[in-house]
Amino acid sequence: MNQKKVVVIPARLASQRLPNKVLLDLAGKPVIRRVYEQAMQASGIDAVYIATDSPEVPRCRKYAASLPTMCS
């Protein structure tokens, strides 16, 4: 059986220590984009998904190639 390997990146904005961390600019790119790009470079990964509880992260779609999935 050939199973696909996926990465799910949790992107919560309600962080206690650093609110909106995933949208913060880090050397010209939002943190979520940098995490996404690193996950895409991992060997053996078939897909990368961004899971979020906030409508702000999907608005950041221009920074990440994957359409974030809304979760509750």
C-alpha cells in the first residue's frame, strides 16, 4: 500500500505569548510562508496544508501557495 505523506501546519492567531505570530514579517515574508516553504522542501512529503481558526490567515494566501483550511 502506497500512503501519501502530508504536513498540516497549525496557524492560530490567538497565541498567548505572541499574538498574530504567523502573520509577522520575518525578513520580508510572513512567518507562515517561511514555515510552508520549509515544509514543501522536506523530502517525501506529498502535500502541505495550513489549518487555521482565523479568517486573517486565508487573507494572507498571497504569501503561501496553499489555501488555508478553516478549522474550529
